[in-house]
Amino acid sequence: MHIILVSDRLATARSITLTWRHVLMFMGAMFASVLILSSLFSYVTVRHAAEIRLPFLQDLLRSVNAEESQRSKDFVRENLNAMAVKLGEMQAQLLRLDTIGERLAGIAGVRPQELKAFEAKADGRGGPLLQPTAMTSTDLQRAVDALANQLEAKSDAISMIESQMLEDRIRKSLLPTSLPVDAQWNASTYGWRVDPFTGERAMHEGADFVAMPGTAINAAAAGVVVSAERHPQYGNLVEIDHGKDLTTRYAHASKILVKPGQLVKRGQKIAEVGSTGRSTGPHLHFEVRIRGLAQNPDRFLRMAQASQRPTAARR
């Protein structure tokens, strides 16, 4: 680009040549000038505005601080409410645990007075008297944590006791302590007797229940049927395995109602009274065996009879 300067003071005209480099330098200088002037203007404006409006900014700052303080108070209040709810829930759990403890005491045969006396004796307390002070949120949280630990320990202890008692009940349910027939067994008990067929002295390995044909024969305990078949001497025979090498036999039945491998419950009907096999009349021949050896069923039957007396009395 050529620029020609013409003036009265100049004898001749001058010519100036501008390149792109000169144009860029000029534009850069203009931009720097604008930037410096803008910064200076902003600084002066903000400084004077701050000096003029300082009370307004102070009010705004106080308002923000007040809102933050209120939010903090609300947060603390919400936490305290949550901990109060947690304490209420744990108190309800304590009431439930007390109920469970009373129920377990009743099952175990412990009177509530004895249980309370034991708890009072075990829970000894004492110490100097100190005046109470206001609890902080940290102290309250520690108290909640301590109570939660106590609840967990007490729950575990009661659960363990309940599990042990349930295990004992299951073990007892596998013992033949239920009458197989609702009748007396004094007709022919366990032991040596005069055989009704040969008239000679012979061993009787069970107990006989005299009953009408068709009378229900019930399982004396829960177990698995291992045999349900016809036997030359026992007649229609059902044998149940109760675990721990303990089995029971039900002989001379007129009808068998179970199959081998079937799981039966205590008191479940498994057959009907009859006079099959080596029998002189309708009755049930009942045996209890341990490791295949015949045992005297009288003690089991007396336990069953004793357990049925309170039920009959309630009726």
C-alpha cells in the first residue's frame, strides 16, 4: 500500500509504503490500548462502588451467615430427631426381647420371679452420685451405640437359647413318647411270659395294646418308614427309623397305610389294628429297638401317658 503526502510546506510530494507488518503492529497497539483503558475503568468503578455500597454488602453477608446458621441448626435438630427415633426403636426391641425371655422361661419351666431375681442379681449397680450435665450430640451418639451393642448381645444370647431349646424339642420329637394306640398296654408287657401258642416260657420283646379291629395305629414319633410289609410272625408290619439307631415296630395290623421311604410325623396314622400273623386276637404289638436290640417300651409309654394327662385335664 502506497500513501502519497502532499503539503504546501513540502517542495515535493512524499510517498510512504505500508506493508502488512505495519498494519498488524498498528492493530496490536490499538488492542493493547483498549485493554489497558478497560482495566483501569473497571478498577476505578469497582473501588468506588464498594466504598459507596459497603453497608448493603454487610447486610447481605449477615443474611447469608444467618441462613447458614439456621441450616446448621436444622441439620442438628434432624439428627437429634433421628437418634430419638432410633432410641425408641431400640426400646421397642427391648420390650420384644423381654417378651421372648418370658416365653423362653415358660418353655424352660423357669418362673418369671426367678428370672427377674436372677437378672437383678446379675445386674449389680453402684457408684458415687454425680450431677447430670447436658449431653452433646457426640455423647448421645455414644449412648445409642452402646445400647445398640447391648441389644445385639442380648438378641444373640436369646437366639442361641431359643435354638438350643428348639433342638431339644426336635430331639424329643424323635423319641417314641406318644401312644401308638389310644388304649392300655397291660395285656402283655415286655419280658418273659408263657407263650400263648406253645405254653412254654418265652421272651416277649414288646407291649400289646388290645383294641377293636380298624382302630388307628399312630406313629409314636417322627421318622422314616423303613419297612411296610407282610411278615410270617408279625403279620402286617410297619417299622419306622427315628435316627440315632432308634426304631419302632407296629405289628399284626389289618391294613398298612404308609410306604417304605415315607416321612411320617408324630401321631400320624400309619396302619389299623388287626390280628394278622402270629396273633390270638385283634391287638397292636409295639416294639422299641436300639441298634436292632429290643428295649422295654414301658418307660417311653409312661412318658407318653404322662404327657397326655394335662391335655385331657384341660379338655
